[in-house]
Amino acid sequence: MENFTYCTPTKLIFGKNAIEQLPEVMRPLGRKILLTYGGGSIKKIGLYDEVKRLLSDFEIYELPGIEPNPKYSPSVLDGVRLCKDNGIEAVLAVGGGSVLDCSKAICAGALYDGEPWDLISYQVKAQKALPLVDILTLAATGSEYDCGGVISRTETNDKIGYMDELLFPVASILDPRYTFSVSRKQTAAGTADAINHIMEQYFCEKHSVLTDGMCEAAIKSLIQNARVALEEPDNYEARSELMVDCSLACNGILSIGNSPSGWPCHGMEHALSGYYDITHGEGLAILTPRWMRHILNEKTIERFVSFGVHIFGIDASLPEAEIADQTIEKTYELFASFGIPMHLREVGIDDTRLSEMAHHIAVNEGLEHAWAPLQEQDILEILQASL
Amino acid sequence: MENFTYCTPTKLIFGKNAIEQLPEVMRPLGRKILLTYGGGSIKKIGLYDEVKRLLSDFEIYELPGIEPNPKYSPSVLDGVRLCKDNGIEAVLAVGGGSVLDCSKAICAGALYDGEPWDLISYQVKAQKALPLVDILTLAATGSEYDCGGVISRTETNDKIGYMDELLFPVASILDPRYTFSVSRKQTAAGTADAINHIMEQYFCEKHSVLTDGMCEAAIKSLIQNARVALEEPDNYEARSELMVDCSLACNGILSIGNSPSGWPCHGMEHALSGYYDITHGEGLAILTPRWMRHILNEKTIERFVSFGVHIFGIDASLPEAEIADQTIEKTYELFASFGIPMHLREVGIDDTRLSEMAHHIAVNEGLEHAWAPLQEQDILEILQASL
């Protein structure tokens, strides 16, 4: 195992009626709350009213309309201004990964005197941040159980993963019933996102019996439970496992002590959705099998074999190359079976900006240091194969 | 999944030379430190001198000699008095589970005006506790990553599992090299302890694809790596995995969302070591296969089958009863293969007090509410079968 420091201090409050604990969770944090949310689905499912009722003796300000792939401007900047103007003491994010990510940047920016982008772009280290609590409505990114967020800046096509230990949520309220109304498309994309999170930790140089098994367990759970949830969106057990799988998929516990992978698919996908604003999980699902094909070689094949045998039940007695081929094939088929469009052109990306994106990725994502290093030409070839 | 609240705020600092972070970990906690340790093995391996060197600008008081199955008197009481007399600000526990467990009770007792036993016996809830940091020298109980401890009170044969959220260590320093000198006996017993921790979470009513897979991963890792470490005590990778396996085995992450099992083997073992002061992990290893045999029935058999197929690779196409039988047999053989004495009489327990212990367990451990309920007669039969 590699040396590591691991700490996730967030309290997960999971289950039916978990929200009833909201007042006691918020009370010690302050009375002036910024409530952040997205396009309004929380109003449709009654969650907005429930929050307002439970927090009736708090002073609540609102930042609605946080967009998918949340934007620095207007969302982060508006939220920071609301906090500063009104002496906000805590942020309550109600939504999916985008709302949470944006809220984390707001929490940091609210207690920083300069331009919030200084923090997000790592030019300045935050010294403090407002406390964040969230109520999750979409199982996908794992933002509810990590200290990171991804923020896009449209004018520069930048999409930056911003992490700071100050930004772990104090508590995350997880009631699987809030995800019953999540669409097929978003259920599929969220699952693909989480599967990719785990694959990015699994495909690495140093791993262990423990981490291989934990990663495989979570991926198998995601696959089985997504299949159920896609057919029966209000299946409580399936939505429960998906929710917990996603929470654990991105905070490092499943790969504790593994060597770093470099998160190559995420690095590439950030450019796709930075340039084209596509759904993150769909971008990842499209890239993953092409990335696998591109990096398959003698040094990496052991991971393909292990993954294929344990996740897809491929016959371990076959020749390694055959197992690896089948593993890539079955990964593609898995995402396709969720109904995810598996070509970039199906999500509105053609070949006009592939070179520009490959260059942007090569310059910004450090993928030449990934476990299976990617130079600009490699990245371009993966993008082309994904068309 | 069942409703749950999960939070483990402890920072794990793992790896070679992790101890170098000790001063910066301790600094914010205070300058007056109580250093707690056991029989002196930390002096033999140079760890005591290293701690003193790193903390040369702290004011250090010492509580040496904490015994296995740590005792309320003298250890907890001596520690509490040292803290109160000297205005101790933080406790640094260096050792295995016994030293950590005892130190947790000291942390709580130090800031309580009454008799510490009030807290341990749950008559009074602690309002605050001294911060605890530990340096682990034995992979076994998982005390470094949970908020519980087990304290024995000799005059009443009581052995109480005491838990309080205030007692999570602030940080646990895990350098696998400190466990190179752990004896065969203790390596085996520590592994058996952790395997049993996980089995007690696995054998329950409600479980998931995720938790089954995570539990199986950790048990497989424990088995494989214990076999290596028993032959090569200074194998860094094996000692690393054992250490992390044990840390995760007892804090609930592997069984997140499972229904409770009631911890029946631990409930019974606490009486064995409460009455006879035997090694906890050995007591568990002896009891576990007899407990399995006793609770096997139509309602429980699914767990035996799943465990046997996934842990021991038993042919899943065999009749369920046959798989369950083999599972019990192989569990016994596993512990025996570690060199653990597998009969109570081999660890100095004869039949003279079995009835008394069975009664004590039945009255104190609540095992009639366990997943597979145990009445006094059941407990007695399990103890008799373990002779």
C-alpha cells in the first residue's frame, strides 16, 4: 500500500424521513441560511416546502437556478454576493452534484475577500469556509461525501475540479425517495459517473485484495441496482444502494492505499462538458471504453483481466488478451444497455474542435503523469475513436 | 437498506514514517500530554524514544503498564487521576486495542466530575472528553477507527463495551512496520478478532450487494495477508493490508445500512475474558464455529451459503445444507490453521463456571434480541460445545 492520509468527517444521515433531523443539524451552524437549488424539481417533489416548514424559525435566503455543470458566473458569484450581503452563516444545498459543487465554491468564496476564482484555480488557499449541509436528490457525483466540486468558466472553457478539506459537508441527508423522480437519462448518467469514478481508482499500479474487492462490490451493486431502478424508478432498495454506492465511489475509501491513477477519463470529460455542456456521466460513458482500448498493453492488461473476470464473470481460463477484449466490449455494452448514447456525435459533438480540446486537455489535466500516460496525440485519438 | 447515521471523523495517517506528522497533529490539542502504553514493547522497538524525541517541546506525563483486557482499576482510574492532577490537555495512546480502549475511557473520565464508571456503564452521558491521538502497534480491534472501547471490572467480572461519539481519535498514526514484531499468537488472534468483527456484521437479516461485497473483500484480505504475515512477519504489504482491514472492520463502513446482528460472539466472549482474562481474539475464534453450528436453520442458511461460496469458494451448485456444513467446517479450519487453540480447555477454561457465565451473558448482553436470538440455554450449549 502507498502512504495515505484519509479523513471524511461528513455525517451521513440516511433513510426514510432523514430530513426530520434537518433542524437539529442546522441549529448549531447559525440562523441565517442560504438555500441553494437547481431548476425547481425540488418544488415539484414537495421537498422545497418541506425544507421551508422544517426551518420556519431560520432566516432563509435563496439561490435558485444552479445549472448542470455549474457556472462560476452567474451561480458562484451570485451565491457569494448573497452570503456577503446578508451575513449568511451556513449554506443548505438541496439537489444533485451540480448544486452541491456550486455551493462548496460559494462556501469558500463567502469568507474570502478577493475574487473567488483565486481559490477555485488554486492561486490562493482558503483559510476558512462557511459550513455546508446538503439534501441529496440525485445519486451520481458523490459530492455529498467528498470535499471537491467542479466549476465551469464559460468564457475560457475551463472546468476545474476544486478540492479543499474545508469543504466537506457537515452533514448529508440522504433519503432515497427523493431520487424516485430522477429520469431514466439521469439515472443512467449518474450510475455511469459513479462506475467510472471507481474504475479510475481500480485501474492503477498499486492496489490490494481489500481495495480490489471493495471497488468490485460497489460496481456490481451499481450495475445490479441501476438495472432495477431503470425499470422501477420507485424501488426503494435499488435507489438506496445506488445512493450509498455513489457516496462511497468518490471519496477515496474504496481505493484506500492505492497508487494514483490520474483520473484520465475525468480529465478528458471536463473538456467535453466545458466546451459543449454535455451531461458529465454520458461523456464519461462514451470515453471509458475508448480509453480502455487505447491504454491496453502488456503493462496494463492485468487490470483488464481482473476487472473482466470479477465484474462481468468472464472465464478466467481464457487467454489474457481475449479476456481484455471482452472486458472492453462488455464495458461498452453495459453503458449502452443503460440507454446512454455511446458516440460523441449523438450528444452534439462533431470533429470540428477535437484538436482544440485535445490540446486544452493536454495542457491543463496533467495526464502525461497518469498511470497509463496520455500525451496530446493519445488524447486526440481517444476523442476521435469516441466520435 | 436500514436507516442509518454514519460518521467517522478520525484522520488516518498511514504509511512509512507517518509518525513524522505527530508534532503537527498534537500541537493544536495542547502542550500537556498523557502518554499511555502497555507492557513496554514500544520501548523495545524504539517507538517510545521516537515519540519522546518528536514531542521534546511538549510536557509529557506517562501511564505505562496498561494490561490486555484493560482494567477499570488500576488503569482507567490511574489515568483519570493523572489527567486531573496535571491539567492534561490531550492523550496520546501508543499500543494496540487495549491501550486505546483504556485511553478512551480515560479521555471521558478526565473531564467528568463523578466516578468514571458512571460513564462506562452508561448511567451518565459524557458531555465532553479530552482529545485522543494514537499510534497503533497491533492490527486487531479497530479501536483506532471507532469510538468504542471495552473495559473490564475484575471484582464483578464485568467487561463492558463503552461507546461515545466523543471518543473517536482525532488522528490515528498507522505505520505497518510497528507491527513487524507482533508475535504469531497475537497476529493470529488479531486477525481472528477482525474476521469475527466482519462476520458479526455479515450474518444479519438485511444486507446489500455493496455490504456483502465489502465484507467479503476485507475477510479475503485478512485471510490472505495473515497467511503471509504469519510466515514473514516483516512483510510490509501484508502488514499494511492487515492494518487497514482491521481499521475498517469495526467502524460500520463495511456493513453500512445493514440491520443489526446483535454481536453475539462478542457478547459471549466478553464473559470468557471477563472471567478468565483470555486473549479476546482466541476466545472469538473458539466460539465462532460453535455459534454458527448452533444458529444454522432454514431462516439463517442463506448467510452461511453466501459466506461459504464467496469466502471459501465452495461449489455453489451443492445442496444448501452441504454448503452450510462445509462453511462451518472451513471457518473452524481457518482459525486452526492460524495456530489458534480451538478449545476452551486449551486456554484454561473448564466446565466449572460455564453455567455461571451463560447466566451472566444472558442477563447482560441482550442476545435474546440478536438476529439469531440466544437464550441462556443456547448460550450454555454453545459454551459447552466450545470446551
